[in-house]
Amino acid sequence: MIATSDSRSAKERTIMPDVSITFDHVHLVSHDPHATAGWYVDKLGGKIARSGDVRGAPQIYVSLGDATIIVRGQRPAEQAGDKPGLEWGIDHFGVRVKGDFDGFCAGLRAKGVAFILEPTDFNPTTRIAFIQAPDGVSVELLNRKDQP
């Protein structure tokens, strides 16, 4: 069982004495990393933290609240399927939305964002929606009524 350490933030989880795990980033490989990073900025309000060239491919860091999305381009001579993940990609990642969830979703729709799953009550305390991001990535939007 993973226990929360009393002396650490709720985002960190103690897995054994003196070791904890906390979320750091999601790393996406994109055919057009600049456009993809721009999507996360324009649609979800992210901010470009830094960008550069890493091992022959553009790499852009987008801050999204406490999370970071790293978007990189294809490296020279790299092909999908060269390593696990490049062919299958990521199923989805979730972001918590605090405040007016349905209003936020309406704002995304007005920006042209495609919904895979319209806002719906997942359970009595959680409202969710799924949106389509670039490169076949899905983003789950969550509003947890029982958490501030």
C-alpha cells in the first residue's frame, strides 16, 4: 500500500522510507512539436517554459499548472515502432479543473476543441470529459466535487 507522508505535500507519495514519488511530466512525440505545444498553450492555457534542440529534434516544455508537458519532434533516423511507446503513444492523461467545469468546457468548445466524451457525471463526486489533443492524444478533464 502506498502511504502519504505527513511531512510531504499531498502530491508526493512515500513508497519506502526516505523515498517518495511525485508527478514530474508527460513526454509526447509529435510530428509538429511547435504546433502541438501551441495547442496546449492556446487551448488549455499552458505556458512555454523553455525550448531547444535535444539530440537533433526540437523539444518544448509547456507548463500546465504544476505539471509539465514535454513535446519533442522526431529525431534523425527515428521511426515509429523503433522503441515501445513511439508506435502506441499515450492513451490519455488527466488534468483537474477547479471551478466552473461546464463553463470551462464551453470555452474549449468555442475554441474549436473536439470532445470525445461530453461533460458527464462519472460518479457522485466527479465530473469528467475527454477532449482530443494533437497527435492522437486524449486529455481527460476532471472536476472533483469532494476536493478543493
